Amino acid sequence: MKFSLGKWLLPTYVTLAFIFTMIPIGYTFVFSFNKVEKSNIAWKEFTFDNWLNMCDQPVVCEAFGNSLAIAVISTLISTALGTAIAIALGRYKFKGRSATNLLLFLPMATPEVVMGAGLAAQFLNVGISKGFWTIVVAHVMFTLSFVVVTVKARVATLDPRLEEAGRDLYANASSVFWRITFPLLLPGIMAAAMLSFALSFDDFIITQFNSGPETTFPKFVYTAAARGIPPEANVIGSLVFIVAIAIVMIVQVRASLKAKKLRA
Amino acid sequence: MATEFVARGQDLELVGIHKEFPGFTAIENLDLKIPAGEFFALLGPSGCGKTTTLRIVAGLEEATRGKVLIGGKDVTASKPHERPVNTVFQSYALFPHMSVLENVAFGLRQRKVSDPLAKATEALQLVELEHLALRKPQQLSGGQQQRVALARALVNRPALLLLDEPLGALDLKLRRQMQVELKAIQMEVGLTFLHVTHDQEEAMDMADTVAVMNKGEIEQMGAPEALYDRPKTAFVARFLGQSNIFVGDVVEENDHSISISCNGQRIAAPKKRSEKHSGKVALGVRPEKATFHADKPDLDSNHNLVGPGEIIDIRFTGVSNQYLIDVPGFGDITVFAQNVGKSPVVELGAHVWVSWKVEHAFGLSDLPLKADNDEA
């Protein structure tokens, strides 16, 4: 009997790989509906309580709120700074340009432990007490490079003649930027901001070194994991996952609708 | 910054423009004056500095030395957005994130002109594209994009409209059609057009005045007919149409003509059509002014005659046949014969004599470069 390897092996492999990657997500989602007395490790009973009262465990929501605020603030700062740097690197020739290009890769190449510890030492040196704002500073530091690299790729595809056409059509420097450069870079800037937000939101290592008493969501989950994660954390984890998937789907659908319209 | 905008074109004057780029000189001491309302073409091969000249006028490039005056006003230090100048870019450079209408209205909005959309619609009507106003530029064909770029510039009624090879990306038929339209629009709106191109036919067809540019300098300037009829340098003779050029020492000079000796045969040109009257001189004639004969003709002194030579190539181009005749000692001579049904019947390899009227010959101020000679 002939056994067709390709016919069975590939689908089986793909299915197993999918199951493997989905297990943690599936577990998190399912156990967000678990009725819990002591710990959330064994399944007891289905309930919506955790979803309805997800802030019953005040620490969970506080940590989540902190993470959200830190991610938003550090994303705003690093996106603004990173976009400016990306435009400078992509558009202008200046002294130290290639050095800047190289230095920008260092934060991406350096192990987070080293960066986190190094920054923590500096805060200690200067005598700044660690908390919310030191986390923001740390997150801006390590997300900046990713923003620059993402936006720079977009700058490279931007035809400089479009900006020249703007200048030729009576637009001064700021009008050229806001009416031409910025809208054309926007997809790249948005991608950079989302990446920066995601990196900041779930960062644990660097945060651990620079947070002091401040709690963030990853920090809370890490500590709680030792005694079994409270189901409210599962709820928030699932929520973040659903929101992220929804955003990706909306963007995809919009893009394909736009492409369809262009073809018509 | 109150720039005054005028409904009619203004004159442009370039004084001693010099432009250095790291490693090379793009423009060498250029002086140029374009009268208001004229269609002026800057013609030259790629890399001759014509686009750089245009960019200096637009303000997108800064001249190393020299002045730019528009309508008598020195704008050398003005930023591009302060100059009453608009450009139609080679690649059109339409804003991809705006509709066609918004593209056209862009300049009006920047200058806070009232009712920009109505005026933009009018400009789109001028180029017959008002029905596509709400499309995005990427949804238009090359020819349509070209018209939008034109409308976007024209709607501002600039004192000077700059066109940077605007027809370069269009196919031949569309290009010729746009040439006619561009010329008509220019006459209608009465603006000064500065058109940069490497297409000599395009330049001659549209422009009132053509300046032929080579290696950062203007070699010759004038009406297309004058330029074609009497090129003054070997470069112009060959870049603007084709030319047969003969080099020899002047052996006779009288009140009316000069003659050179070329391989033992004498070739003459009218004195008033010659730049140089002594020493080694290059004389030329256009291929369509020359004719060939199967037998040695008996011609008076008003004709030049060379031969016999062998026909080494015949090319049929529709309206005319192009014959390449190898005459020993003279090199290859090109002769155009119109297809009017009575051209002499000749075959490849036939031996013929070539003649042309002395009055059609012209004398150049310089000698052709060896490389140009080989190419021709």
C-alpha cells in the first residue's frame, strides 16, 4: 500500500503547530470564565462573574491602568521623537549621520537585562526614586529604535519630489510637513506607534529593574503566577488579545476595501 | 510675504548663473532673458544642466553665483513658495493621498484664494478632466496625470510656468497631441512658459525661441527656423536635426563665399552664413538639402558636388528615404529624399554623386569632435 507522505504529514504538522501556539491563549480565555475560590488552576464551574466584575481584585485593574498609561505616554513620546529622527536620517545629510544609524541598532541588539540594569544604575547615581516616570523613560529608551527603523522604511519610499511640488505650490515648510510629508508617512507612523505600544505594554525585564514600587500588568501577573493567576488577569489578558485581533481585522478589511475601490 | 500674482506672464532674466555640485560644474555662467508671454524651450541632452537651470528658477536649487529676476524683481534669495512660479514635474509628482480636485486646489488653498474648489474645477475643465475630479491620481492614466499636473500648475496663474520634460513619459501619439494642446493653452492663458526637453522635435514644434544647451552652457539661441537653418556650432548642427559636416582649410575667400579644400575637392558656403572665414573650418549641409545623381552632373558654381560614392544603406522612414553614401575622403554623407513617387531609383551599392546648393551650406564656429563624427 502506498502511503502518501505529503498528503498527511504537512496538514498534521500545521494543525499540531497551531494547537501548540493556541494552547496558552485558549487556556487564558477559558479560565477567565472559571469560578474561583482559592486558586485558578483547576476548572470548577462556568461563570461570567470575572468578566462582569473584573476590577474586584483592585490590584489587577490598577496594574492594568498603569501599564496602559505608561504604554500610551511612552508611545506618544517615542513616536514623535522617532519620527523626527527617521525623517532627519532619511532626508538630510549631516555630520554623525552614519554613527546615529549605527547607534540606533544598539538598543535592539543589547540584552534587555543589561539595558534595564544599566538604566537602573543611572537612576540610582542621579538619585531619582523609581516609579511611574522612570518606567516611562525606560520604555521610551528601548522603543525609540523600533520607531525609527519602522518610520525610516516609509521615508525611504517617499518621493522627495512630492515635497518639492508642495514647496513649488506656495506651501511653507510647516504646511509641506503637515499636508504632504505627514499624511504620506502616517501608515508607517501608525505601525511604529502600535509596535511601540505593544512592546511597552508587555515589557517585563526592563520594567522590573526601573519600576520601584510601581506595579504594571506584566509585573503583577509574574508575581501572581506563583500562587495561581487570579481570573481577573485572565479576563484582561483575553480582552487585550481580542482588541488586538479586532484592530488587525479592521485594518485588513479597510485595506482590502480600498484596494477594491482603486481597482474599480 | 505678499507675493503679487499676475494674470499674465512676466519675463525671466538669469544673470551669470553658475552652479557647482560636489565634483562637477552643472551650469557655467549662464545668461538668459525670456520675454513675457513667450514659449521658451531649453533643449539639450541629459546632463547638460537644463533641469538644474529650471530648478534654480523654481528655487528648488540654489545657484552658486548669479541672479534670478522675474518681472524685473530679484528673487534669488526667495524661497520656492514665495516665487510666482509653478512647475510641471517630469514625474508629475501628484499628491497620492489627495483627490484630483484637491491636488489642483492645493496651491490656491495655500495662498488662501477664495473659492478654491470652484477655480480648481475650472482648471480641470480647461484640461477636460472635470469628470475625474474625485478620483485619486493613481487611478488615472499617464496622459490624464500629466493633464492634472498641468492644471495644478496653471490654476495658480503663475508669472512663469516651468515644464520639466512633461511629455517624456507619454507615448508618441499622445505626446504629439499634448504638444498641440500645450501650445494652445499657452496662447489662451498668455503665460510665460519655460519648457525643458531633450526632444528636438518637441522643442521646435512648440517654442517661440529655442536655446540649445550643452555642458552647462547655451550654445545657440533663436527661433526654431533660424536655428535649424543656420546652426553655428557642430553640436547644434547635430543635436537639432542631422547634418553632414565637412572639415578643411579655407582656400578661397571672396565677398560672397568661402571655400574649403576637402580631399582635393572644393566645398563652398556663403560668407554671411559662415562663422569663421580662415584656417581650418567646418562646413555643413542638412540631409534634405542634398540630392544625388547617378551620373556626374554638369553644375554651375552655385552648387557643391562631391563623389562618386557608394550607397551603403537605405532606410525607409515613411515620408522619406534616408540614403547613406560613403564618399572616399569625405566619410558618410546622409541624403533624405522625399517619397513623392519620383525619387531616383537606386539600389544598395550603386555609385552616385551628391550635390547641394552653396546657399544651403553653413559654416560653423567650431570643429566637430572626433566622437561626434563617428556617431554621425
